[in-house]
Amino acid sequence: MRYVAKIFRDEEVSLDPIKDKVIAILGYGSQGRAWALNLRDSGVKVLVGLERRGSSWAKAEEEGFKPLPTSEAVSHADIIAFLIPDMAHKDLWIKSVKPYMKNGADLVFAHGFTVHYGLIDVPSSSDVYMIAPKSPGEMVRRSYLLGGGVPALVAVYQDVSGKALSKALAIAKGIGCTRAGALQTTFREEVETDLFGEQVILVGGIVELIKASFETLVEAGYQPEIAYFETINELKLIVDMIYERGLGGMLRAVSDTAKYGGLTVGKFVIDDSVRERMKKVLENVRNGNFAKEWLEEYSRGMPTVIEGLKKIDESIEEVIGRKLRELMAKGLKWGTHKG
């Protein structure tokens, strides 16, 4: 199904739906801190709820909040925002949220995984909606302070009050996202596209493509330092151009040789067999098999993740990369030195 997403801009959205509400921000990490600070600066009533008195508690206090234990923050809240890692939602819900929340309090998420895959039993009396900023929390905060914002996705899972979308948009406005634009979607669409993108390109595909191209050059006898520059270091420059100008703009910016080689050989490397495997990845996401697999992996202490990171840390591309990044960092310092 093809359609043009509805995009809400700042001038179309009001803070009124949440101006008299108390919002409990659960977590004070990347997104939690950004949401709490931006909403407070927008004039919204914010409580920070945390499970323990650790570094996040101290940071929240340092920035002017009076953190509360999660259960206490939840008991005072009209809107409860889960801004801790997805895999911690279920335990937090059972222990510190469900027994203490007001009847009819809203549940808010920054990613649809928990709700879409049924990690918690959503109360029938609650509005349930999502605001998913499309950047790390640090950028959400920085952009807000500069008078801008980052785009966000908004979605409604359950609308008991008939006002869930207006409240989702109000929060998006409060954290600065409607300044860039809030795109309407569904929990299912957000989750499935997010997981697919992470696996086939953003985290999974790009890492394996980098490793394979680097290793091909090194195994053919080329110096690993040269291979690193050609397959890893220059990638940032290309991605930056795509971000700023689009695919066509990037292609027009590179040499004619690069244009021809990319347009012809790219399709040879990423051929129909790769596209078929991508479809299998998407199906694995859509039918819930990936979620079941990940939940099992998480319950066992993430051995696959730990071992995978260890192998990457010990790989020649990482060893060479650390050396070259150190050299380049020194070069930047020398280049900016005024003697």
C-alpha cells in the first residue's frame, strides 16, 4: 500500500491537551533526559521516575529535577512515558507501574516494540500512543535549544478518550519535534520498518558490507591502512552527502568514474538474491519470529551480542581503525594549533 504520510507542523499543533497534565518520564538516559528537559522548558509539568539512586538520579537532580522512585512518580502521573530500554519495560511494568498507576492514565512509548509484540497487558481504560524522535536524545535536546527540532513519528494504538492523537502531537511539540515535522504512522509500521532497517542496512547490512569489502582487499594483499580508508573512512563522507543532497545529489558530486562504477557494479553486488533475503528478514520481523528470538537471547544474558562485539573489537579492521583514528585526531589538533 502506498500513501503520503500526514505530516504535522508546529503551527498546527497546540500544547493545550497536556498543559494541565502531569507527565512522568521513566528513565533519565538519552531520550528521557531530552524529553524531561524539553517538556519542562515548554512549560509542561514533569516528574522524573527512576528505579534507583544512581548516576541518572544525580544527573536529574543536578539539572533541577526532584527524582522520585518509579512507583511514586507513576502514582501522581496523568501520562506515563516509558523512556528506558525496551527489554526492561515488562519487569518495570509489573513491579513499579501497573500496581500504582491511576485508572485511565495514558501510556506513552518512544518505540512500538513493547506494545506491538505484547510485552505488557495494556489496560482497556488507557490511551496508548507513541512519539518516536528520529535521532538520539542528545540531538533532540541540542536541536531544541537551538530553536529547531528533529522529525518524529507519532502513532496511536488505543484511543479511549478520543484525544490520543492530539496529546501525542502536543508531546511532540513540547520536545520540539513538530518544528521539523511529526509524521503519522502506526505502531506496527514503526516497529517493523525500524527493525528491518536496523538489520538489513543501518547496523547489520552496513557492518557486514564494510567487513567483507575490507577483508577482500586485505586478503588480496593490499595494505590494511589503505583498505580502511577506502572501505570505512570515506563512507562517512558519502553518507553525509546523501543526508544533505539525496542519492542523486551524492552521485552528481562524485567523479564520473565513481558514478559509472557505482551504478553498474552496485547492482551486481546487491542483486536479486540479496533482495530475496531482505524479504525473508522482513517476514521474520512481521511474523514475530525475530521478537521471540531476541527475547530468548536477552533472557540468556545476550551471549550472541557479547561474543559478536568481542570478535569485532579484535578484528584487524578495528585494530587498524583505532590506530588511524588516533593519528587523524592528532593531525586535527596540529592543524588547528596556533603557535
